[in-house]
Amino acid sequence: MRIIWTRFAIDSLKDIYTFYLEIAGAGIASRMRMGIVSEAKKIVFYPYSGQKQESLSSFQKEHRYFLKGHFKIIYRISNNEL
């Protein structure tokens, strides 16, 4: 199983980094970004560990999510990809 990052996810991660860079510095910004990426990588081993994202149930794609600090990471499982 592998993770496919959407353009929206990549852009959001860049925005998070930029925000923390401006208010807290490069060290904190890097830790925040790496923390999110590291947490996302765990779903490769436990893809069904996230809760179902009920607000997206109309898409019938079984979107799931987990929280990392103040951030919600939404994902779905499809053809051995996340």
C-alpha cells in the first residue's frame, strides 16, 4: 500500500509550513510538517484505524480521517493506495 498525496494536500502542507515559519521559525515549521507527514505514513500499516468521515459519505468512497494536533488528515483507501 502506498500514499498518493493530492495537490490540495501538498498545497495545504506548504501553507502550514509557511504559517509556522512566519510565527515560530524554521525549526517549529519543519517539526510541524514532518509530524504530519510521519503520522500520515502510519496509515500504510493501519489503513482502517482512522474514523469514517461521515460528512463525505455521499461520495461512497469510505473516506477516513485522523487528527494530528490541530489538523485533520482525510484519506480514502482505493486499489491498494491511500
